[in-house]
Amino acid sequence: MLRAFADTWAGEDVVLLTAAASRAERDLRLGVLAQLTRAVPDAAGPVAGARAGHGPLTPDVVDGLGALVLALTRRAPVVLVVDDVQHADEESVQVLLHLRRRVRGAPLLLVLAEWERPALVRPQPHADLVRQPDTRVPLAPLTGAGVAELLATTVDHEAATRLAPACAHLTGGNPYLVSALVEDQRAAAPDADAPVVGPAFHQAVLDCAARWDPGFLDIARGLAVLGDAELLPELVELPPAPVAQALSVLAEAGLVLDGRVRAPEVVDALLAGLDPRTAADLHARAALLHYRRGADATEVARHLTRAGGVPDPWAVAPLRAAAEQSAVDDAAFAVRCLELAVAACADPAELTALRAALVRIAWRVNPTASARHLAALGGAVDGLGWREAVPVIRHLLWQGDLAGAGARMRATRAHAGPPDARTAAELRLATEWIFGRLREGDRDGVRAALTTADRAETAVHSWQRTAGLLDAWSRGSAKEASRAAEHVLQSCLGDVAPEVGALALLALDHVDRHDRVRYWCEVLTEQAARQGAVTWQAVLAAVRADIAVRRGDPQTAAAEATAALELLPAQSWGVLVGLPLAALIAARSAQGRHDEAAELVARPVPAALPATVLGVRYAHACGQHSLATGHALAALDAFEDCAAWMWGRDTGIPATIPWRSSLAQAYLLVGRRKEARELANQQLGRCAGGGSRLRGISLRVLALCGDPQQRVPVLREAVQHLEWSGDRVELARALADLSRAHRELGQLSSARLVLRKADQLSRACEAEPAPRVPDPVRPGRPAEVRPTAITAARSAVVAQAPVLSDAERKVAELAADGHTNREIGRKLYITVSTVEQHLTRVYRKLNVGKRTELPQVLAEVPEARSHEHQLAASG
């Protein structure tokens, strides 16, 4: 404002004298007067002489210095402007007072600017100098329109209007702070939709807080730490009156509003340059002050976590209470509270309880971190109740240790009695999702350990019925399975294990309740993100990926599976890694990105994975990759592994994994249509309990097993079911098969029409066609397709097997020893493709379907003979 005022007078016939005082020159004798008179003729000598003197100025000296200015008024009016007069040195103030007393008798205009001083007393003689003048112009903060006008100097009018409200809120209309925002905006992102807070704004905030008085910055920082002013005098160790005065000044500067720091960005700016030790000390003192005043435990704990340590044992109790209060809504904060409490706790019993709580809550953020805390429990784990033991049991389940989990359940039951209905139901569902349906008298005693004595209350009865979710799903009771799944998901709004919620979502999806699946995925994903429950977020992403695979949306499936694997490190997943990894392999295979799928197949997985249901999912996805790349024998290996696991365990898990249909497709590729037809019929017979997708896949494969004349009606039915299910990838494949069937029957118009739709669907979901099944039909083996039957059939024809060549024999022996195709290629200096070709011929000649049968069969096959010996024998 003073600059604009001076510019107004600069072109007039006046004498303009200006000066700016500063705190740094407050002790500089006559420093302001020297600035004012630097352009006044004959003033240099008298001013220099007066500055060289010592002690207070005498009245004669003051009168003489004033006369130098007054003499100028005889020639022209004099305008005298002093900025920041509150910092003017005492001697200059005396001269200015002398001039002020004579301002009415001379053409002299005295313009002084000082900082606002709400509730602060002005020292003498400064108070005399700025006592109520003829005209006083208070400078209020900029209005929203004023802020927009200032912003318009950097950005266009539309952007300035858009940014003005947020800038006004951040700055309180302080033009100095607004100008700093403008500088940050210009340097970083002139076109940003929100104000850019950068180094210029941070520095301006610190300048505003410290410029008046260095002590004001400490008060501002104390307020930023506390959040409100109630305990501020105690924190900064000052009387209430000067603290209140400082807060008034800070409010006028736009940093404080209603007793609080105006905005989080201002808090960050105030604390950014604070020494870490000083900041920790402030937070520790603030925690103690809140604790003594009986503040909420969460408030005390927030200061303790920011301090990074516990000053005294008194802090253990509020930290533990805050962790329990925040366990669901902010698991990461709860974990930090408990870690600090554990570090400060000296009572062994309380330490065990704290560590058990830490294991339970840390699981929501990172199962690996939870395992670290679990190890610290040591032998104390034997004395845990069900609430504390559940995370330990879940950790064992995630690691694929069913025996260990069963032992822990039995030990907990012996120590704490039977579990309540909800705990029993959740543990049973978690166990069954990973290891399959539990039956009476299971070998690990899990079901017996989870038997609850509670049977009376309605809520208990509801959980007992919910525990049978997998039973209902397996029996094909869609209504009962849907009811149990809904009950689980409603409970997820509190705190339910992620694997239990995942099972419920997959059950709803299997019985074609797609609308409810979408609803619950959205609700639970939003809740998990809000609560910072990283484990929940990762499992939900894996479930969404698995669902997207069944929707025929490989692009979404790949994105969700990748996100899941990025949210949790590999070691945190345990055997549950089979879910996102299987979805990602299936998605990449469907997209035709086979190199990426091959890299995923080669990725190491937990040793316990093959012994779980999730291992079956993973093996099935690997088999799908082999099918998609035309490696029929490798696909047979994978799918027959699925078959052996399912038959050997007899777990009764639902038909969410269509391994029979997949194995049938592999058999079709090697010409074994009879076995393929039997498997397709078996799969079709297990679709009665819901699942239009599985029925559609089964019908499609069954159609491929028949003659062309029989395929069209069956494929049409398959298309209908796949349309209902929403799986675009399988629908495109069924349509492509239907088009071929029409073409083989000479119905070219129908073939072209159906093929066009198949191509459109494939492009829409970025999928490639499935491998085409060859037409020749080879004789098959008995209809009941089981591993034992397959092995027996092979043994019967080994004696008639053609002799293997030397190359085929070497490849077969290495494969029998357990070497991968890549390892075999390196050992024999041949390509992986050549290895595949040799193995294909070996499998065909020996009539075997997977590598595990090679050692026994090779022992019965004669060595290859030389060409000359063969000729002699024939001659």
C-alpha cells in the first residue's frame, strides 16, 4: 500500500522522503532518519555528527535535525513515508515525534505504517508517535475477490476464480502468504486444480510467525503440536497473557483461526523445519499434559506415537486402550501404539497380553509383521485364550500347516474351554477355504476342537448355521449358501477374517448372485481402505481378480491380481498366494500374453501350496496356460494333479474349479475322446447346485466330444448358459466352436454370423481363441477316469510300446528324474520346444499322461537298438 501511495506522489511537485525500518537495525542510531534524509542537501553532515554521538539526543540536536526536513517545506510540500515504524530506532522516533508536533503548521504529510498489535502494549515513545492521527487506515485481510485478483497475475481469470476460495482458506487473506502460493503455483503447476503448497509457502509461514518476535514461532509450533490453545501456556512454559497476545497477532497474520492453526498445510509448514528431537520432546510433553487432564486415550497415544517413544510406564495404559479403540478403524496406528507399549512394559503378564494383541491387530496390516511378533510370544502362546489364539491359528493356516493349526485349536480348547459360536464358525470357514470341507473325525481334529457348547441364543444359532456354508455350497443348496454368505458379509462390517469374507463372496458368485457380489465388493473395499486394513484390501483384490476371470474379463483380472500381489509382500501371503497368482496366470493366458504367464508359472510358491484347495486353483491355472500354448502333455500333468488331489482327499469342495472339463479338453487335444466325454458328463452332473458358467463350460466340452451333427444343439445350450453367467471369454470360445460346427454341416451363413459375434467378444475382452480340438478320434480307455485306472491302462500296453529313440530316452529319463523342460534343454543343449516334441512322442508311445508315471514305465521299456541291428533282425 505504501508503495502505491508513494507512486501516486512521485510525479507531483513534492519532495518524497522514504524509509523502511527493520528489527536488524533497531539499535542503529538514527538509521531511519539517515534513510529519510539521504537525498536532502546539507543533511549528511548533521546526521552523521548526531549518529557519532553517545547518549540520548539533546533537544537542540533533535530540533536541528527536524529543521533539516522542515526547511524543505519552504520550497515544496514534503511527503515523509516510513514503513515498519515499530522497528524504528529510538533516536529516529524522537525526531519523527518532533516533526509530528509541527505537522499542522507546515506543508508536511507524515505517513507511518506499523504492524497490527492486537492486545499488545506499545512502548514509549512509539506510542506517542502513532497515537490516533488525523487519518488511520486499517488494512484488513484480502477478500476472496482480492485473492482472486492477486492470483490472476499468475494464472488466467477462470483458474484464479477457481483457486481463490481454497487459497483464501489457507492464507486467511494474508497477501504475503497468497503471494507465496502464487510463487509455488507458478513454479510447480500453473494449471493445477488446487493450490500448490511448496517451499515458498512454507517459508512464508515461518516468516509470518517469527517476524514480529522470535518467541511467537515457538508459540505457533506449540499450538501446531497441541491442536488447540487450552494447554498451550503449560507446553511453552509461559504465562497465559503473553500467549494470548501472541495468538492474537498470529490470528491477524492469518495463521490462527478460532484458537487453532488455520489449516493442516500451515501445521506442516510450522513443524517442517523443527529439529526431530525438539519435535519429539514437544509431543512427549503434550502427551503428558493430556494424560494429566484426563484426555481421551487416543489423543494421548497420538502424541506418544509422534514422539516415537514412551517417556514413562504411565504411557502403557493409554497406548493399550488407544490400540483397542483403533484396531478396526486404523490398524496401523493401533500396531504402532502396541509396539511402543511393548517396549515400555515391564510386567510379564501384561507383556504377553500386549504381544498377543499386537499379533491380532498387526495381521490386518501385514501378516509377515504379525509373524515376527508371534515369534516373540514364545512359550507364552500356550496360555492364550481364544481371542488371542485365533491370530496364531490363522497364521498356521496361511502357512499351510493344518496339523499345527489343529494342535493349537485343541490346546486352546483344553486351556480356555470351547470357543464361542462366532469364533468357531470363522475358524472353520477359514480352514475349509484353504484345506477343503471338514468331515466328522477329520485327521487333524479341527472340527472336534471347534465344537461349541452354545446352542440357545438366536445369534449363536445363526453362526452355527453359517459355519456350514461350505456344506450347503457343496450340496448345491443355493438358497442356504446365499443366506450363510450374507450373514458372514454383514458381520464383515465389524471385524471378520479376510479369508472368511473371501469365501462368502465366492459362494455368492458361484450361485449367480452377481448383484450382491458387486455390492459387497464395493462396500468392503471402501471400508478396508478407510481402515487401512492392507491384508483385507489385498485379499479383496484377489477375490475380485478371481471373479473377473469367471466374468471373462482378463484385463480387470490381471489388474486386480497385480494390485493384490503388490499390496502384500510374497512372504505375507503364505499359501493364499495361490488365489491371485492363479487369477493372473489365467488372465495372461486368456489374453495371449504367454511369455508373461510362463514367468508367473516359473515363480516359486510355498512348498505347502499343492496340499491346499488354493494349490488346486494354482495347478488348474498352470494347466490352462499349457492348454493355451498347445502343450497338451504339460496340461495333462497339471489337470491330473488336480484330479489326484480331489479324489485322494475327498474334500467335497464345490465345483468352482472345473478341472474335469479342463482335463477333458486336454484329452481331446491328444485324441482321447472317450475319456473326455466321460469327464465332461461327470462335470455336468455336478452343476446342479447353481453355476451357469460351469454348466456352459461342461456343455461346450461335451459337444466337442461328439459328432458334428450332435454338436450344434449342445453348443447352443452352452452359449445360453454362458450368456447368463457373463463369462465373455468362454462365451466367445463356445461361439467359435458353434461356428465351426455350422461350417462342418455346410451351414455357412450361420457359421459366418456366429463367428462374427465370437470375434467381437474376443476383441472386447482382449482374449485369444482356445486351442482347436483335432477331429480324428482315437480309441479310448474305460469310461471311469481315475488316476488308478489310467495307470492300469498304461501298464497293459507298455509291452507293445514302440521302442524309444536315444534322444527320446534321454529326455524321458531326465523328465522322470524331476527336471523341468528348461533344465532338460540346458543339459542336452536343445531348445525347450524340442524337449516338448520329444516328450509328446514319449507320452504317445508309452501311453502315459504325466511325468510321475515315467520312472515305472521306463523300467519296462527296452533300450533302443542300432539301425544295423534292426535290419539284421528283420532280415
